[in-house]
Amino acid sequence: MVIKVFLATSSGSTAIKKKQQDVVGFLEALKVEYAELDIACNEQNRMWMRQNVPEEKKPSNGIPLPPQIFNEESYCGDYDTFFDAKEDNTVYAFLGLPPPPGSKEAQEEDEEQEEEEDAGLQEGEEEAE
């Protein structure tokens, strides 16, 4: 599975450049395999991105701005949803990837599973009585 980050290498907007750098830098820090797909110089990339961002996720003008993030063909989100996932320590879930062992996200998943198992055991014990 390859994460695809659609970005514009020749964007005139410093805000877009910063968002793109933030996404790419964070993926590199996590050692997540990704591919940068330029929409400024490649019309096919631009058209594919625009067609595959879900309608409900497109801005009011209908044209999504970079960065847009996909896991293969599956839409993950834009910068704002990426940022929220980063703040919530749920980037791997956002990207549709399993969290690596020992990561905060994996530890939280383990804790949730243990709580669910404990709750299930308690229910089973109550039913047995």
C-alpha cells in the first residue's frame, strides 16, 4: 500500500506550501512509504485528484486544493483532516495503515481491546451467575 500525496510543486501560496511540507515531513518522520504526485505540472494527476475527492469533501467552489491524501485509490482526507488525526495520534488510522508496534496509536488500540475484553468477561460472568 502506497500513500499518495497530491501536491503542487509550483504553488504561489505559502500557506499551501507549508501544509504540503507539514504532511510530507510528518510522513517521512513516521517512515511511511508515500509518493508525491504533482498536480501543477501533470494534468493527469490533477484530473485524477479532482475526480476522486468525494463530493462532500470538496470546497464550495468544487476544486479541492493540495495537499490531498489517498491510500492507493482510497481517499484519506485533506490537510485539515490530516492535522486533526495528527493532533489525536490517529494518523495511521487516518491513512488506513496498521500502527507499528510500540507506537502511541498501537498502545491505545491495545488498551481499547483490553477494556472491551474485560467488559465482555464481566458480562459473561454475570450471565453465568
